[in-house]
Amino acid sequence: MLKIQDLHVYYGGIHALKGISIEVPKGKVVTLIGCNGAGKSSTLRAIAGLIKNKKGTITYNGSDLSKLGPVEVVKSGIVMSPEGRRIFPHLTVLENLRLGAYSRSDAPQIGKDIDWIFELFPKLRERKDQKGGTLSGGEQQMLALGRALMSAADVVMMDEPSLGLAPMLVKEVFDIIAAIHQQGKTVLLVEQNAFAALKIAHYAYVLEVGAIVLQGTGAELIADVRVREAYLGG
Amino acid sequence: MTWAMFVQHTLNGLTLGSLYALIAIGYTMVYGILRLINFAHSEIFMLGAYFVFWGITLFYLPWALAIVGAVIVTASVGILVDRVAYRPLRDAPRISALISAIGVSFFLQNVTIVVFGALPRQVHRPAWLEDPILMGDVRVLPLTLFVPALSLLLMLGLVWIVYKTKPGLGMRAISKDIETSYIMGVPVNRIISLTFGIGSALAAASGIMWALRYPQLQPVMGSIPGFKAFIAAVFGGIGSIPGAVIGGVMLGVIEIMAVAFFPDLAGYRDAFAFVLLIVILLLKPTGLMGEKLEDKV
């Protein structure tokens, strides 16, 4: 269980997160929805250890993560797939996947996990020696998620995985997220595509200007009038 | 010019060029990762040479041990420079680290003057390096064959590290996107230290061979080779390791050949590199192997 309590984040003089509390139970899909600038990405970046100027507690299975740097966070079992995919365009598909396993030293298991990623995303196997930058947008998103999975982390945080993809591919990405959950991973998903996210989420939080304004199960929020008006187009 | 002389000049050019290339690799690796021109690099080159002769004259070490020891100590100095002068400025504007680099350069030069004195010192080469090798009409010093060969070995070792090992993969990732490397669990600071260590070790190797080739030590001996190696790195495309090698070797050969073909211009020898820099900046600012400057979509 990943538990965030009263998290505050500051950028210079800006108070970006104003005390949010979130729980991500093991094996569940939890989503954060909200507009641009609501603080969704800041939440993920704070958990990942990328933001130093923060207050509050972040615990994972009882141990405190709030003082850890990004490398230690990955080692403790939480990985983030960043917004905009951020694959390494000059490295091959295989090298990108190996990089995802950088914090591990169990070589035989890394080899098996690469095979597992190739089974999950057969397209990546076809392109394994191609440079990441030559892949299509959808394939790059598969690579970004595959790379994150290679860390062997149990909790996968995804920042806007469907952003900038054609509608056909958006559906595919959500199928992939469901598949990752099927593999036993815990998912913390940040999305602007609120409807699709709520449909696969066990639990969801709505963020507005750095605070949680609403929470409930995915189905509850889809039915909620306020959510329908603000995020689902009536 | 006779055929034998041409071969001799080519070999001399390759020797000088490989020494430039070894220094240029350090500039280009650090730039590739931190976008920083490490101006202290020419002093690292100088320290490598001083440490060897310190080891020999002060501790009576045998040559082999003195050389290995000097390379290790110089690499440590390179890592220390990063820790003390650059790491605290990682999030500062790039110009701050650049100014810090210039400061470190002056500091190391002056410390060397205080410790070793400002007067040039003669280097006594081992006897087997003094006898010229004869190949038909071609007469060359053993170093003229030895330097390019050893440089090639060192460069192959570097290629192996960068393209075949896990830290090398980390280096290539960091050079493109530091933050994502962090997120993926790459220990960025450790890899940066390794980069400084490797670059400094290569500069030390170059400095030691330089001092054997031109047997004199002085605290400012790094300045001109350092500048030229920097030009070689820009010429080859800064950030690119193959570019640094090609740029360094070409600069060495051009410099030797220009003097050989136009002896009247020998006095302008050090100016050729700078002319080359101006030409390359006008015609192809990203260098021979440099990345295209693309707008991010």
C-alpha cells in the first residue's frame, strides 16, 4: 500500500500542492484526474523523489519514502513512466528496456523479463534493434511502459500515457494499462482522458488547483453530476 | 619532398593527433553529459605528466608503476574537481559552472607553480626511447609508432566501456535526458564521476606521452594542447566521441603537414588550429559529426 498524507509541494513561491492525501492499495488501479495545472504531475514527481521542496509523508508498505532520491524510490519498488514518454531516441529498443532495469543486478531474471515485455508488446520484439526515435507514437508509449516495467517495481505510476496519441491508439493504451494491472501490478494513473481513466480505475481522486475536491470509486465518479459537467463534457 | 619524408611527417602528425584526440575525448564526454566546457581539463593533462616525474624523482618508482599511479591519481583529481567545483552548481545557470571551470584551471596551474616551481624541468627519457627506428629511408623515434598504437588501444577500451557496459549505457542515457535517467534508477552522480574519471585518465595518458615526446615539464604546458584539443572536439562535433577522435587526428596531421609544406609559415604553427576553428564555425557550426540542431516538436 502506497500512502500519501498531507503532501505539500512548492515551486519557488508557488504552493502547487496544498496538502493532499491519497491511498493506493496493492493490486488496484487508482487514478488522479483534473485540469492542467491541478497538481497531478506534481504528485507523481513528488512520490518519485524528483521534488525536494515538499512536506508531508509518503509511505510505502510502512517505510518512509519522503526523504529518498529518485534512484532509491525505484529500488524500493515504485517506478514512474513520465509524461511525454521520454524514451531515449538514440538508444535501441533493447537498450531502452535494459536501462529500465538499471537499478537491478539479477542478470538472468532481467533477460526473462525482457522476453516477458516482448510477449506483452510483440511489436517491440520486431523492432528490438531499432533506435527508439524511429518508433511511432503508439510504439514509443509501449516502450515507455515496458521500460518502466523492467524496473520490476510493483507500483507503476503513469503520467498521461494517452497524451498526444490518435483515438485508436488511446484505446490500445488503456488496454495495455488493464493488461499491466492483470500482471499483478499496482497502478497510479494520471490522465486528462477522465472518462477512460475512471472506467478502469478502482478508485479515483479529482484534483483542482492543488487540492482534492472529490473522491470515490471509478463508477461513482462517472455517475457524479459535478464530474460529468467539469470533465466528461456534460 | 621525398616519399620517406612524407611518411615521416604523416607518422609525426598521427602522433600529435592522437595526443590531441585523447584530450579531446575528455572535453567531449563532459560536454555530452553536462553541456559544460571543462576548462580545467588542460591542467589535468599537465598534472598527469607532473605526477609521473614526481613519482620517479621523489619516490624512485619504476616507470611502469609511476605511470599507472599517475593515471589513477590524475583521474581522482578530475573526479574531485567535479565534486568540489561543478556538482554544487548543477542546478545553476550554465555560465556559473563555466566560470568555475576557468577558476579551477587557474587554481591548478598556480598550485603546480607553488609545489613544483615555475621553471621548466627537463624530462630524462628512458634510453630505449631515444634510439630512432629505421624502416628503409624512414627514420622515426620509437614514440612515433608507440603513441598512436597505445592511443588506439585506449580508444578501443573507451568504446567498449561506452557501448558494451552498463555504466556506458547509463552515460549514453544521461547525455540525452538526465531527469528520465534518474527516474529509471540510474545513479546519475556516480556516472558523472565515472565520466570525469575516464576523461581525466585519458588526458593523463596524453600528458605523459606528450612529456616523453617533447621532454619538458612546465605548469602552463597544458594550455596550448588543451586549447587545440578543445578546437579538435568542436571541429569533430562536440559531444561526439568519434568526432573528437577524428577532429584530434586531423588537427595533428594538418598542423604537421602545414609546417612541412610551408616551412616559411612555421612560426604560425599554433595559429592553424584557430583558423580551422573559425572556418568550421562559419561553415558547419555543429562540427563534422555533431548532432543536427533540431527544433523539438
